[in-house]
Amino acid sequence: MTWLLDAHLVVDRGGFRLDLPLTIAPGEVVALLGPNGAGKTTALRALAGLHPLSAGHLTLAGRDLDRPGHRAWVPTERRPIGVVFQDYLLFPHLSALDNVAFGPRRHGLNRQQARQRATAWLARMNLTEQARRKPRELSGGQAQRVALARALAVDPALLLLDEPLAALDARTRLDTRAQLHQHLAAHPGATLLVTHDPLDALVLADRLVIIEDGRVVQEGDAATITAEPRTDYVARLVGLNLYRGHATGHQVRLVDGHVLTIGDRYEGQVFVAFAPTAVALYPHRPEGSPRNTWPATITGIQRHGDNLRIQLTGPIEVAADVTPAAAAHLKLVPGQPVWAAVKATETRAYPAVTGAGVTVD
């Protein structure tokens, strides 16, 4: 595959080190996710030229923008990069039209040419009627689209989106996400979406790169990531309970000694994952089909969509989803002891290390 962006971002900041290999193909949207402090903002600032690399390289469209070993450095204003910031950072004293025209003017177009290009981009964003309005006169969704038009008006080889939907309310976010998806699909350059929102990433991105403590912990398309999370953070991101242990046949002994029964036969180190909806709760130890049962104590109850998310402690920490009717029937409250059960057929096991074996009965 031909990469438009080919980078190895190494940035040392005090006691923190970002060490991130990153490639993006033409027309591809890559989402960079991670918890607070993982290095997402450092990566974005390094790409934009706001933070020089300590080592590694940053090559865009075949041109070195930052390669410390060769003393190659291109300043921010000369990089073919467009940025949409979380708070958009539109110029408050300029109209929407002149906000979008600003970039083309900086790239050498005269006032008339820049305004013609800006007018065309506002039309593509369905913002023609807002062209003369100042940022304070725009809705959140309109301001987001003006910021996107401003970034795209310079024909960037790389588009950086820094939490582009975070400032919007829920309804506006839904509509704007759909519009953003259309515009990104039409962008021929590379796009990096920096976000903490898994839904934004799953809807907008072709590929996910997940970092923790400055390093990649998992990478792949949405189907792969959601099916086989490999860290607690990723498991929480996709809404699964995740455990690691040593498998012998249908039994997996976890690090803390608890044993889970799984549907398939494995040997060696594995991950075991199951959805909160797979966890059933009982006031007493259940009889019958569940092959995984253990005593637990409720530590928290939260609304989760149409269900309630029950946080449990015990031999293992686990999240369970139950209906409000079931919670009322069981009279669930924090501190209450219950029994948790998961059928072996509801679990999914997969190798934690290369070379682990599996057989299916």
C-alpha cells in the first residue's frame, strides 16, 4: 500500500515518551484513541509542527517535514496540513466567508481568488446563507462546518481533526457526524481523527489506532477491535468485560486464581471477553445451565441506554446489564450481595500471545 503519511513520532516531554508509528493512505481516515494522558494531543501537535520530534521521522506526500537525524524541519505555516480544533478557534472578528478565505490568502491567492474558493467551500457545506455571519451568530454545528471548510480550503495533504464533535450537544452531534462522514469520504488526502469517543471513531474512521502511555496497544478495523480487545481500556471502550489467563481445554485460570469455563478448547495464554448483557444476576446461587457462577457485591448502578449497568466486585470485577424491571424485581441496591452467572457459550476466547492454539468441539 502507498502511504500518504509515513511517520514514526518520537517525542520526549519530561518523564513522558510518545513512540508512535503512524501511516495513513490517501483517502483513508484513521482514528487515534486513548485515555487522558495517552499522548493523543502530543501526536497531533507533532504532526502540525507545534512540537518537534525528538527522534523518528514525519514524511508527508514524499516530503520530510521533520527528521531530526537529518536536521530536516518544515515550520507549521509551510506544512500542507489542515486542522480542525475542538473549539474550532474561528476568528471572532471575521465573517464565515473570510474565516474560510484566510488559509487560501496565506497560501498566496489574492483576496478575490480566496473569497471565490471560500464561497465554493461554504456552498459544499450548505452554509451559503451564513457566509456573512460572524462566529458568534452561528450555531455549534454551523461553526464546526465553517472550521472544516477553512481546513479543507487549503487542499491539505493531511487533515487533523481534534475532537471535532466534542463541543456539540447530543442532537447536533448526531446530525453533524453524518455530514462530517460525507465530507471525509470525499477528501482525497489523509485524515487523522483524534478522539476519546468510540462512536465517533467507529462511524467516521476506516482504521483505529489505540495508544496507552505513549505506545500503540491495538490497531485494526472496527470489527477486529470490537471483537478482540486486548487491554482493559479497549474493552471498556467497546463495552466488554475482559480477562486474561491460562487456558487448559475449556478452563481458563485467571491471574487472581478465579477459573472461567469457555465454550472452545484452548491451550496457553488467552483473553476471555463477554458482554455485560451476558451476565445474569440472581438473589441465590442458580441451578441448571450456567457453567460460570460466583458470589458478588453490587458497587454501583448507572443508567446505560434502556438498561441499568450494574458494577460488581467479588472474585472478579464485572459489569452486568439488566432491565429496570429486573432490577426492581431483584431490588438491586449498592452493597447488596448477589450471584452472577455467565454461560460458557456466551464467552469469547482468543489468543493473548502469538502461537496459542485452539480447537473447536
